[in-house]
Amino acid sequence: MAAQGMLETAQGRRLAYHRTQGAGPCIVFLGGLKSDMEGTKAVHLEAWARARGQAYLRFDYSGHGESSGRFEDGAIGDWHLDTLAAIDALTEGPLIVVGSSMGGWQALLLARARPQRIAGLITIAAAPDFTEDGYWASFTEDEKQTLEAVGQVERPSDYMDPYVITRRLIEDGRDHLVLRSPLVLPFPVRCLQGTADTAVSAQTALRLLEHADCPDMRLTLVKDADHRFSDGPCLGMIEAAVAELSQR
């Protein structure tokens, strides 16, 4: 049985969600920056979980999709609190967390905050610390001055409309970095990464692999797969990873 609704958080934000009842461990999908829960991977995985009789949750962060708020007002910490609120209110028992792009960063923050809840973690083109290592590191001096003076700059995207990058997004991101301090992941982790990804490089995936303290972590590089990672073979790889970790 599937249910959809709105969850009001302690911060007064309203999060849209779809939840499917079923056996555990519950699969939780964490989407990327400016993505929503109607994306190909999120919807496909829901149908796959329902066919297996497995519990599943997908939701929109604030400022995304059908949830309240403006995207430009949000930051990594806000979306982390949204994730915690959704996990705590809408799931129970062990979780298989699937994080795509920025959702991979959110999955790692969730692992740091609720390690006892996670039975397994799967990242798809994970983008930890991208506000610092991607945006800030690549800003020109003019862009940095504009960010300071105006409070935001725009950057083009290969996959959607230009990103509005705010000063708050950068500054808040620095409070939630995960690659600068110990990152303990005491459960199996599977990382999936396309070699043709122009948004998140394979070097980021290798850096995460080398940095994390994890007893069972594997990285799979898929030749010519792009950042969407949503064609038939890629979706099959996500299914296989979820199935493997669900049997642990």
C-alpha cells in the first residue's frame, strides 16, 4: 500500500512525500540538487520495491518539487534537517539509503547522524562537499566579489536551468563538510559512478572511497554513463545493489 502526504517539520517546512508500506529494510531515496521525487531513478526504484513487497520512501527537500519554500533560500543544513525529519517520522527499523548526487552528500550526513538506522548505503554520482570543492574552488575573483556583494551568482548546468548559488549555500556547506574529518561508515557501502559524468568526476568517487572508514565499500565505474545514471543498464545496477544490501 502506498501513501502520499505532507510532513510538517519542526522548522515549519512542509515536505511532500510518497511512502510505500512493505517488508524491511526500508529503502529511502535521497535526490540531488534541484531534483525532485518524480525523477526517473526515484520512481523506478519505487515500482521495483513495490513489486518486491519492500518498504520505500521518496520525498522532496524544502524548496524542491512539491515541498514548501524557495530553492534559493535553502542550504545543505536545511536539507539535512529535512532528511532527518522524514526518516524519523516516516520510517522505522533498518534502512537502505540510496543517495544521488547531492543526495549522496545527504546520505553521508545521515550516516553520521543516524548510523544505527542504516543497514546499507548506495551512492550514485555522490557529490560530497561540492559547494566548497566544486563551486567555491572554481569561482573567479569576480564571482567571489559578486557573491559577497549581491549574495548570489548563477552557474550554467549541463542537465537543467542555471543554478543560483547563494552565499548562504557556500557558508552553510562549510559547516557540513564530510571529507575533511573522519567519516565512519560501519555498514556496507556501494558507490556507482559514470565515467562520462560532467557534473561529478570519478576523482570525487575515488576520494570518497579512500577517505571513508568502512569495512565493506566498493566503487563501480561505468564506462560512458553520465550524471543521470538512469538508462536501463544503470537502473539495473541500482536494483542489484539494493537487492544485495537488503539481503544482509
